[in-house]
Amino acid sequence: MKKIFLILFFTLFFSNPLFAISKAFWNAIYDGCYNESERTKFWRSYCTCYVNKFDEIYNDEQIIIFLNQNEGTDLAKHPLVKRFARECIDELT
């Protein structure tokens, strides 16, 4: 019985990632990135990479907290945003 609970726990734990934004948030961030770009193949890849970086470390609630904490500031100057941008540029060039 104990073994069954352990298997069930690990199955549920690994099937629902702790750090994952919902599809709606993913699309909203992607659309914001891509719509402000030149809409080329490069920007499509860049924006996908950029959103995936957030998806790796944040969930929906954490994204909301991040945005609320940085409300009224230029997010392009935020160290995390700059790091993600730099990493994606490096990956794509």
C-alpha cells in the first residue's frame, strides 16, 4: 500500500510542473514580445525562447507577483529580463 501511494505521489508531482505558466500567460507574453517586433522568423524564435525562460522558473501566481513588484518600471531594464534576452540572443546567433 505504501508503495502505491509513493508511485501515485511521484506520478502527480512530476506530471504537474511546479514552475510552469499557463498557456494563456505564455501566449500573452509571447504576443507582447512578437507584436512589438519586426515579426520575422528570428523574432518568432527569440520570443519563444524568451517566454520559455519565464516558463522554466515561474508559475502564474509568481508572474503576477513579479509584474506587480515592477509596476511602473521599465521591465526592459530589469536584470532578469536582460539576462533572458541575452541568453536567447546567444542561443539564436
